[in-house]
Amino acid sequence: MNVTHISNMGSGIISVVNGSTNEIVSKISTGHVPLGVAVNHNTDAVYMSSTVDV
């Protein structure tokens, strides 16, 4: 499936969006203020950056 990961700073989640239908297929709770997202397509790992120190 063609998906896009979008960081939502105001809600503390990353939305996973189906690129073909533009529908949200999943939400990942970050617990912090997500600022950016990177995906390793070889391992399917998702990395998030945050403005909050953890």
C-alpha cells in the first residue's frame, strides 16, 4: 500500500494516510510534539523528531 506519514503537532499523533485514497488508515500516538517523520523503507521503521526533550 502507498502510505504517507504526517506529523500532527497539535494532537501528538502521526497520521498514516493511504496515498491512493487520502484516507487515514492508522494513528500513532507519540505522547510528545511530533515535528518530523522519516521512514526506512527497507525495515519499515518510522522515526519521529520532536521539539520536546525526552
